[in-house]
Amino acid sequence: MIRKLYLKNEKGVQFDFDYVSGVLLSNLDGLGFQHDTTYLKYGEFYDLVKREQPITKITGLLTFLSGYKGYSTFLSYLRASEKLELHYTSEGTKYCYIEIERLDKKELVMGSLQSQITIEKLTPWLRTSSLILDLDEDYSGKIYPHSYPHTYSITFQGKTQLSNHGDYKAPLRIEIIGAVDEPEVNIIKDGVVASSLRLELASPNCEIVIDANPIEQIMKIKENGVSRDIYQDQDFTKDNFLFLDVGTFDIEFKPGVSTNTLCRITMTEVFVGH
């Protein structure tokens, strides 16, 4: 499989490292992982107490085929970006949140400019997938537009199964569109509710977003074009910011109304390596 690398910012704008953009990224180092570990010592034995992933660095060589013009275009992209993701495709696509720590500016060599780049890797490798829970069986076969590159499915009766194949628990982004009356989302394992979200509010037509991603964490509603925070409207006896442990679970959606309401669930799996 051909390896592909590109950046994506918080606006969804993508910068490809390829011959089309005229910017190539090579000589990569640091794409693996590193653990900071803490042990307790018992005589000649050691027992693992804590394992953490520190911020690590990825280094590489940027080649700007159009010289200073390409260099300037790349800088303009970075200035227009508040958050950056590095996407890496090789037997599947994963990404991580990054910061550009350093970009050296070199001299032109036969029309091309080469610069060393140092990237701080702020998260493990991530993979995002999305599904929709739908209570109306008449929607069978309807295709919902989405922008996620991994698994997608349509479900009925407000319940489906979801599997986390990552190495850590996966944050869930819950989006509810339509009418609601104290809506709930339940994560169920072997018939027992393992985690739950419940909101103490009602609306004839709204868009609700609850995102457990530690970097993006939000809880808001949009009604009649107006958005507001709904932190105070959550049932504080529930978890509300939902994470899926490694394994397969049932996901149940209860909008609290009989009209058709959609619930889109986006899962971000977390991996030690690519």
C-alpha cells in the first residue's frame, strides 16, 4: 500500500504532502510510541503501577518543489490553523493531534527548498468512525451523508452494537437531531447498563451535541438557529460524557418521543501505534 500523509485543521481544510501540492515529507522518524512507566519494587521483582504516553516528537524533511513560493503557502496554512491533525495512511488511516515545534528554512537547491520539520505528537494514534441510530424502519436503505472514513451503518429500534478495537477506552460524540423529551443514550454489556447519558430537557426540534473527546469536550443544543450550553441540563446521576471500553457493547438510544429522531454516534478509537 502507498503511504500517504496529510494535515487537517479544525476547519476541515487539508494540506497534502504529495506532488500535487508540491510539498513532500520524507525521512520520517518518531512514528512509533514511547511509554513513561512507574514501578513498585518488591525485592528483585517489579510491579507496574502506571503507564503513560508522553509528548513525543516526529521529525522529517520537507521538500518544497516550487521553492520559496511553496514554503510561503505552507506557512499561510499553518497561520490559518488553530488545531492540527497529522493523518497517516498505511494499511488503514489513523491520525494524531500535533503542534509544529520547528521548521527550518534552508537555501534553494536547483529550484527546490528543503527544510527540517519537528512535530510534537500530542495524542496517541486515533481512528474515527460513525453510525446512526434510527427508530423508523421506513428509513431502510436510506444513505446518510457523513465525512468519516471508517465503518458506517444504519440501525433500527434505537439499538445497535458497537465495537472498540483500540488499546484504550474510546470517547464518543453524540449528536441528536429532531424532537426530544429527556433523551437517553445507554451503553449496555451483557444486559447491564455500564454507562449512560440523560438530559433533563425537551424540544420539538433541535440539534444536540455532547462530545467526550478531552480535546473537543462540549455539551450544547441548537434551537431556532441559537446555540447554548446545556451543562446544567444533564442528569448528574449519569456519566453523560460517554466512553466505550475495549470490546463490543450494545448502544441504546431513547429520544423520549414517538416522532422520528436521529442519533449519530462518532467513536474515536485510541491506539498505541499505527
